Amino acid sequence: MSQNGNGFHSNGNGFHRGSDSNAPVRVAVVGLGYWGPNLVRNLYELPEARVAAVCDADTNRLDTIQSRYPAIPGTTSFDSLLEDPTVDAIAIATPVSTHAPLCAKALEAGKHVFVEKPLAATSEEAEALLALAAANDLVLMPGHTFLYSPPVVTIRDLIANGVLGDIYFISTSRVNLGLHQADVSVAWDLGPHDFSILRYWLEETPSHVTALSRGCVIPHIPDVTFINLEFESGAIAHVELSWLSPSKLRRTTIVGSEKMVVYDDTSNEPVRVFDSGVNLPNPESFGEYRLTYRTGDIVSPHIAASEPLFLELGDFCRAINGGETPRSSAELGLEVVRMIEAVDASLADDGSRTEVAANVPA
Amino acid sequence: MSQNGNGFHSNGNGFHRGSDSNAPVRVAVVGLGYWGPNLVRNLYELPEARVAAVCDADTNRLDTIQSRYPAIPGTTSFDSLLEDPTVDAIAIATPVSTHAPLCAKALEAGKHVFVEKPLAATSEEAEALLALAAANDLVLMPGHTFLYSPPVVTIRDLIANGVLGDIYFISTSRVNLGLHQADVSVAWDLGPHDFSILRYWLEETPSHVTALSRGCVIPHIPDVTFINLEFESGAIAHVELSWLSPSKLRRTTIVGSEKMVVYDDTSNEPVRVFDSGVNLPNPESFGEYRLTYRTGDIVSPHIAASEPLFLELGDFCRAINGGETPRSSAELGLEVVRMIEAVDASLADDGSRTEVAANVPA
Amino acid sequence: MSQNGNGFHSNGNGFHRGSDSNAPVRVAVVGLGYWGPNLVRNLYELPEARVAAVCDADTNRLDTIQSRYPAIPGTTSFDSLLEDPTVDAIAIATPVSTHAPLCAKALEAGKHVFVEKPLAATSEEAEALLALAAANDLVLMPGHTFLYSPPVVTIRDLIANGVLGDIYFISTSRVNLGLHQADVSVAWDLGPHDFSILRYWLEETPSHVTALSRGCVIPHIPDVTFINLEFESGAIAHVELSWLSPSKLRRTTIVGSEKMVVYDDTSNEPVRVFDSGVNLPNPESFGEYRLTYRTGDIVSPHIAASEPLFLELGDFCRAINGGETPRSSAELGLEVVRMIEAVDASLADDGSRTEVAANVPA
Amino acid sequence: MSQNGNGFHSNGNGFHRGSDSNAPVRVAVVGLGYWGPNLVRNLYELPEARVAAVCDADTNRLDTIQSRYPAIPGTTSFDSLLEDPTVDAIAIATPVSTHAPLCAKALEAGKHVFVEKPLAATSEEAEALLALAAANDLVLMPGHTFLYSPPVVTIRDLIANGVLGDIYFISTSRVNLGLHQADVSVAWDLGPHDFSILRYWLEETPSHVTALSRGCVIPHIPDVTFINLEFESGAIAHVELSWLSPSKLRRTTIVGSEKMVVYDDTSNEPVRVFDSGVNLPNPESFGEYRLTYRTGDIVSPHIAASEPLFLELGDFCRAINGGETPRSSAELGLEVVRMIEAVDASLADDGSRTEVAANVPA
């Protein structure tokens, strides 16, 4: 396992702000639509941060947020943030197509960047951003918030500590009667959640992807996608994504050689650990094997309630001040983009089995 | 819709037993392992049938069944049944590899045949059996019991009556901590259930199949399989099959343009109809579409409890006496075998997208 | 049924504010602890209201609320509100023991009053407040918020429209691992919810109460109470209240002669209507009766999401401007207090069956 | 704790069958209606028993059971069983009103007796039977089957081992859309289950009972009853019984000072143990107490599937052969009858608090 537990190599030197590394990070928030106000609220409450400014082209949105936070300066000019020496970092919650240009400008201006998932609209864009961040010794962090969700972290620990044994397979459904996006498919909208979680849990990017999709309501915008994933370790996974479902499902089953887990993000008991399995006493004699089935206790570990976004933004600030690679790293963000691109490539080729682009070299 | 509601053409002449078509059908049951005794019990209670004999190579099994039904003759000789003129039909519940030879012998001897699913181990075998049955004007019926399950029939009616609108997609999970089979994969063991149900509901065989599988416990016997299915109507489906699961799931979601259904075979309310959907007011102007989401009542229709196997065997007897093609027809059984073969072919070719063999010509 | 559908007589003349009856009601909110800020937030958004001032003895609380609503004046002086001619009404969210004196002062000063449940700490206090409100022609409204909860209203309509038939009995559990109150029992804390709902649904106050209680954690503060209720109509009810429970339950079963309802306030489907029942074909011949059981469809009606407190405060403002008795009327609030007093009386007399004090005369 | 763990004193000498105490007990089964065939089936499979005969006044029922068990002699004469020296014991599954006379005759004839719950229709009858059994040194065992249900035993062990701490209270619902009995109330029909379980868990009979009931469908046969119970240890309990309910509920909550348990007999996870509770750090200073709430893991212990009736009848045979008092002892059966009588007495006195008759002296 690598240094930071993400399977990625930390650069080690990194992102220090010199003499002032314990001061709160001054963050400007750009994009005040659906998600941006959540960034403002959490940064406002985070001891490691200050909200330096809020920015949106729409003055109504600026007014709304400023009526709640009168002390925070507002602007419609993104460029003015770049020139402001009191702004340490920029948090971006704008449409996906704008991620790359805004992030690039910010990095070029010497600002650390937090950007909502997905990191960029193409892997080429994402790679360029990574290079830019590295060249300028700045933090670039995509907002894969689920990596900070306590149930996801609990399961990650169960896997990393070997409690589940070898991971045989993972099956997950993320469906609801949801908000169709005008510009992206359901795989771009919901896929980053599951792809980032799988990457975090398995410390491995899938090698191959096969996908089947349909645009049920709007023919050119896929609103249901079934995705099969293969990993070099032997693990396989299925991901079902849909905006068309009678009820909200956030259900993931993780089957290991020792134990099994059901993760249901809509439940009061989001993680349930089943001490169940199958034993094959004499693997060499398949012909006359006698399997024994084990069904033991089921445990719902208590999981502390914490807001993942708060933890995530704290990780961002500590990455800036302390030089640690954040859990939701730019490398992970890039690989998520590659996975979605592989889904798109499979779909474009009639659902053929498609290789995921090579991992970031260590 | 076709004559018999299965999408298959009924031969019309068929299987009459001449002058005695209202007399109970005399059925011999072959194979008294796990399932055979259920056939005996239901045939014993069915007004349209008589259990003419029971047959198994294992005399202990014969003794057990005869201690409960002392009046039923028992034999270890399959051939003796063929020669017995008082035996009208043979019901076969033996291992899959024996289906084809036993069925062929029975048909050649002029006996109607009921055989447990799958109909045969290969589509070639199945095709030969269909030809033999047609040539001898005999009923050949595979035991796709779920086609007689009241919830499955309820949903079939909802679809056939247009209540659900166009079927956008179906997603189904049939998993449990189950009995690994020594000789067949999970797709051959559990797949016939879902494939027969999908065929019955959609009146359509999928055109293409893509599958991903793993032998988690015994490497050469796949115990988890993710299957994507495409239909020419545009419908798509996902089928998850597994013997390795923390808990039993029998959950199917059917998403139509008008309503959605959740079918949970483990629930007291196996069918739930959701009056939910998405409306696209002006389909021609995708650019500026405004979707409206509809969430209405949820109804769990009352579903009468009846034993599907009892209904199925009744259908078998009526097919013999009345000449109607049974709902679980030989043609449907053949197509189910073709679907499983397509799954195997996809798996053998690294999960490539695979065409399902051509449908039976009308 | 009475004029306002509550079983209470509306005074008819009532609470007009003369020439200005369509102007927003200017409400001062007193008590900014746990619940008061919710009053402020909803009044702030309500077209029919203006928040005239906020008041709390604790300046920290004032500062917190004013940092969010800078335009709202704050004061630590309750009396200053009474003298302020621009204040039409006072909304009180202070501890129960202060309800009566604060309400009385406000009514004497000519202010309409909204007060959190329960209306007062004794029925004598409550009666005095009703008299004072009547004498001054002012609205006095206790905050029985559940009467504005959409599921509760849906069930009320099912009952009032006869869909459920005669109400045989109601059984309800309101339990959780909850916040023990320092000064009141669980019956005073949680009981007003169920007692107000029962009063609203049945249009009837119970005639007799029997209670059993225990102070499990703190001996002199009952934290679990089992309450049996009898109504003159023949209906009976059981109410279980507890702060000690492994999981949160808000489950009510209503059994009528025609249909049955389960109301689960923690569920996505809070109201489920069961078309189930028992028929007694020949009631006169009990000796040889043959009951038939009916189990039909189950329907979860779609229930619009609305914040009950918002609807409740709207009702308060309309009562002031329009003269209608609010649904959560002072009379209902008084009867709720009488029910809780009857519980206390039963407990004080070793759980004896206790009469509820006479209803308010019409 | 007493010798046999039931809180009752074992007589110590007891029920030996002299020299032949390891031979199977020869049991005649009387009453072949709904439940009797289950007794026959389990006794037939029990190594410690032989079915000596079956007896019913209705020859159709005799024929039915004998067609399944041709080797078992059948008779319509109860008296003939009494005279048969090869009959060691008689198992009675007849209507409640016949329990006392049939049991008395059997005991007088020197036969051990197993009788379906409740033991008798009145406590006087039950006491007379106990005296008769003691005088003749015979086993008299009522069929409180739930005492052999694995979930009930699991909870009993959790309580007896102190895992739950002091038992604060128990709340239980046993309701369904059920079979109204022609001759008895719901309390006599379903109450024995909960009363025997409570007696087994708490090793204590309640001191006082308060009940509220209604005959909804047939006025003189109560089909819903709410029962409050007080125990001298301080524990309290509520028992809800009903034949009129939208869905089947078998849910019991046990709240202890250390842990809490939910027992749901309809669930795949019938026992769930919640490591939840409230701590009162300084009990002496109630005025300024600070409670801390604890919410820990939830565990569903694996519970082996076994048929309670099989275990119960084994206990009966071992009591005959080994002299141990069975878990479902006559004393417990007597106290259950006293509890139901107290419920009836409370109902007859308008729901007054009623003392349960004195316990059996040790």
C-alpha cells in the first residue's frame, strides 16, 4: 500500500504556504447555484478556513448569499479573485464544461483549487490541470465528497484491515426519480460517486468496462446505464445508475471471502456487516467438493454523524497548509474521468468491452 | 399479439387424446430427488391428473415417497414406464444432462413430456426435442414455474394492458447465499427463472447479451454473473445472479413510460405499482426542455395465494387434453436455452457483446 | 359535525383587525431556544406575516438570530413588546411553566397570542387564558403543529369522509432514544402530539384514561408511559410514549370497520391504506357466525411535502385577519391539557381509571 | 434463581418410569383438528417418543391422519386409551373447555399429560390438575411452545446473563387480521403466548393488571385488548393483542438499563440487540443532572432454525424419563391462566387495576 492510502504516491514536498502554514486558508467560492452555497456554509464554519469572497455572474445569487453572510464580499468578476493577493484558494462549483478553463486560470494565478466533481470534462483537460498544479506546487482537489462519508470510510477500513478478506465482487445501485441534466448523461452525473468510492475501497482502477445505456425520456441523453467493471486483482463490479426509478436506492453489496457488507446510504443503519460465507474445505478436489455455508451474526456498527463536505473541505485546507495529498486527490479525480470516458467509449462502440486508459504512473 | 399470448404460434391441431380428452391424465414422475416429490404432491392433488407411477434408480427415494403415497406404484426402470400403455405422460425431474435423452425416449414412446427447466443442456438438443414432439403430435413442456406465479402474471397483465406504457428497462437481482451446483454455473441454475419471465413479459427474446462472471469459491464454476440484455423494441435489461450474497434478494424493477413496478418475491406485498414518471412536454425542442416529474400513489394490488407448480401442472394436463399450447411452451424453453448459451458465449469471449441465436420462425 | 370541523363552535364575530384585515400580521417571537428560531424562519417567509421583533433574556441567542436576520429588531424586554403598538401578535416559545403568565400579559396588552404546546401547565391556567382571549376578542392559539402535518390531514379526511367506516380503535407509539426533559414527564412532552391528533381525527375527547408509567433513568421523571383511552363513541385507543427506545418509532394504526390505516411518520410512505376487514354476514346469529376476511389492495396515497409549521402560522395569521377559529384552537389546547392531567391523576392513583374533565360547553 | 431456571421449585423425586427410563415414551394424541396433526408429526420424528395411537371423535380426521401414518392405530374412544397399558402419556389438542376433564381422566388413569395452552379454562381447574399430577407423581405439561422458540430462548439468556441489565420495561404487539374464535376472547387466544414469554424472561408473575378491550366485530367477543402489567421488581409491560390489524405484527421491545432488544418474530433477523442507553452520571444531584446518550453497534445474533414444537415435545419426554420439571411447567401454565383471569376481572370491572392471584407457594 502506498503512503497516503490512496494508492497514489505523495509528492512529499508539496504545497506549503511557508511561514504562515497554520493560518486559516482564505477561500473564494465561485458558482452559487445548487451546490456552491453548501461550500460557503461549510467553509464559513470551518476553523481552518475563511470565506474570502463569493463570486457568481448572477447578481441575484450574490444577493441571496450575502443576505445570509453580510460580511463576505461578493463579486461578479472571476478575474478579480485571481488578482486578489488575500485569496489563497478558489473553490469552484460551476458547470462541468467550465471546470478546466477556470481551474487553469486559478492555478496559473497561483491559487490552490478545489473543484466540484468531475474534475474536468475530458481526461486530456484533467491531465493538463494536474501538470499545471504540479508545476506551480499547488493543491488541486476534486470534490469527491463520498470519500469523506463516514459509512464509506468505515467500509474502506474493513477492507484495508482485511476484515472482509479478498473482495470477490461489488454490486451497486444509485437510482432515483431524479433530476435529468440538460448537458450530461447519468454516467457523468452519478458515476463519479461510485467510481471514486470503488477506487478508494479497492485501491485499484478497473482495467475494463462494458456498458449498456438508454435515453428513455430524451433519446440523446442516457438516463439509465448498466456498467460492468473488471479489475486486475480479479474483483468484478456492477454499477447501475438511473434517473428513472420508482424509489431512491443507494445500495451497495460488497462480497468478500471472509465477510459481506451491505451499504445503504438511505438507511439509519448504513453499514451492515454479515459474517457469512462459503468454505471449500479441499480446494484441490473440485470433483467431490463439499461446500459449507456459514451464516453468523450481523452487525450494524455505530457510525458517527458528520457532514462529509465539512470533512472534505478540512482536508483541502490541511493539504494546503500541511503538504499532504488530500484523500480526494487530483490523481483519483483524473482516473474517475478516465473511467467515465471508458463508459462512453463502450457505449459508442455498441457496448463493447473497453480498456480503461493507463493509470497515472507512480 | 399472437394467438396464445406468448408470442408463439400455436400449431392449432395439436395434442388431442381423441375420445377421452376429459379423463385425468396419467402421469409418471421420474426423479425423486429435491424437486420430484413436489411434482408428485401436486399431481396427486390435481383433479386433471393421476400419478400413474414414480420412478427413481435409488430405491430409498422410492420407499420414502411410497410410504407417503402407498397406492402409487414405484419402479427403478424408466423403460418400463415407456412400455406401460396406461401412462399418458412423463414428468421428468432429473439432472439437466439427462433431460434430452430421457425426453427423447419418452416422446418416441408416444408419451407427453413435462421436464424441469432448463429444457435441455444445449439448444441443439432442445431443437431436436421440439422436432420430435411436433412429429409425434405430443406436448413437450419445460417447467418454467415462475410463469405461473401470481405476481409474475399480475405484472404480465399490467404490461399487456398498457398500464405501464412502453417498457423502458428492467433490472433484476436474484441472489442469495445459495447452494452451489457441482455441475452448472449460476447462469444455468438461476438464469432460466429470469429469462423465462422476461420472455413472458416482453413477448420478445433479447437480440444481444453481454456478461461478466466470476467463480469466487470454485474458480471454474461461475457463482456470480452480471448480464446486460438488449431487445429490438429498445428495452434493455440487467440481470444479476449470484449464490454469494449476504441476504436473499428477489427484486425486479420494471420502468415503463407510464408507471413503474417493483416486484419483490420475498415480500408480503410482492407487486408495488408506482404512478411515477417523467414528462417531456415538447419533445421536439430538446435544447430547452422542461421535464416535469410525477409522483403519485403507490398501490400494492392484492394477489391471491396459489401454488405456481399446481397451476403449471394443470396447464400441462389441459394442453394434453385440450390442444392449447401451454404458457411454458417448448418454444419458450428453447429460447431460454439460447439466452443462456449466449451468456456462455459472451463469457467465453471475454465478455464481448453476443447475438442471441435466431428466434424460432413463426 | 360542527362549523369549523373541529367539533368546536366558532364565535363567529371574532378577531377582526378592522379596516386593515389584509395587511401582514406583525408578530414578535419570544424565546429563541430550540424551537423559537423555527418560528422566526417560517414567519419570515410567510406572506401573511412580518417578524416585528425577537425577544430573549439571553443576548447570545439574540445575537445568533440577528446575525441571520439583521433587519429584525431584538430585545431582552418582554414588556417592551407589550407597549409597542406596531406589534399585533406575540408568538411564545418559552418553557411550559411560563406560558400562562406570558400569554396573560400579552392578551391583557391587546396582543393576539400563539404559544407552543402545551397551552399551559394546568387546565385552570388554560381556562383563564381562554376567558381572557374571549373577553378581549383576541386569537389565542396553541402550537399543535401535527394538526397541519399533511399525513395527519390526509387521515383526518379519510375518517371524515367515511372511507374508514366506524373507527374501532387506534394504537400509537411515539418512542425514541430521546431527550429527557428536566422538568416534565414524557406524557407532558410527547403526549400533546398524540392527544391533539386523536382529538382532531375523532372530533371527540376521551371520557376515561388509564395510565402506567415508570421513571427508568430518573425515578421522579416518568420516561415511559402506557396510556389507555376510552371514547363515548365506543372507540378505544392506546398511546405508548417513551424517551427510552432502541429506535425511533412514530407508528399509528387506525382500524375502522371499512378500512385500516398505518401512519408512520418516519417513512417515505407515511400513510398506507389497507382495504382489509372482517365481515359478519348475519350479526343476529352470533352462535353460528361465519366471518369472512377481506384483504384487498394497499394504497400509499401521494402526500405533498409541506412544512407543517408554515401552514400552522399561516392559519394563525388568517385567524387574526379573517376571524375564523384556527384548526389548532384554544379549546382543543385546553382539552389536551385536561387529557394530560387525567393521565397524571391516573398515575397518582396507582393507575386507576380516571375521568377526563368535562368538555368545554358549546 | 431456582433450580430449573423457571423460578419454580422442582419436586426432585418426580416422574421416573422406573427401570425403563430410556425407552421411548409411548404417546397417544387426542384431537386431530388444526394443531393435533403437528403433534403427531413431531412425535413421529422424535427419537424419545412413539406415537401409540391417535384419537378423535371425527372419523374423517382419523382417516386423514392414518392415510399419512398407516402404522399408527386410531380410535374414536378416549377411554380406550386410558385402559391401554402400552400408552405412557396422552397429548391433548382439543378445545379449551375440555382440557380439564380430559386431563383429569388421563392423570387418574396414571398417564402423563401434555395439553395445549391454556392449561385449563379457569385457575381452579388448573390447580386441581396440578394437585392430581402431584398426587400421582405424573408429568403435567401445558404446551407453551414459544418457550422453546430459539429467539425467545436467546433473549432469555441475554436477560439471565445480565447483558441487558435491569429490565426497565417491555412492550409487545401480537396482532394480525386473524381468525376470530367463536368461544374465547383474543386475550385467551393470544395472551398465553406473551404471558408465558414474560414469565419465562422475567422469572416473575405480574402483581397487577389493567386492561381495555373491545369486541369490534362481534360485540361480546373482545377482538382487541390493551393490557398494562406491573411487576414487583419495578418492571412494567404493555401487551397489545388483536385479531384486527392491517398487517401481522409480532414485535416486542425489551428495554434494559444496559442494552435494548427488538424481537420481531416475522423477521429474518428476529433478535436485534442495541447497545444503546442513557447514563445518569450523578444520580444524587437530580436538579442539575446531565444525561449522556449512548448509541453503539446493533447486533443481530445468528439464531439456529429449529422447530419449537419438536424441542417442546422432547422436553416432555425427558421430563417423563428423567424427572426434570419441563420448562413449560404446570406451575407456569397455572400462572398464565391466573394472568388471563386477572385481565378478565379488570375488564369486568370497567378496566380497574386488578391484582393477579397469589403465586404458587414454593
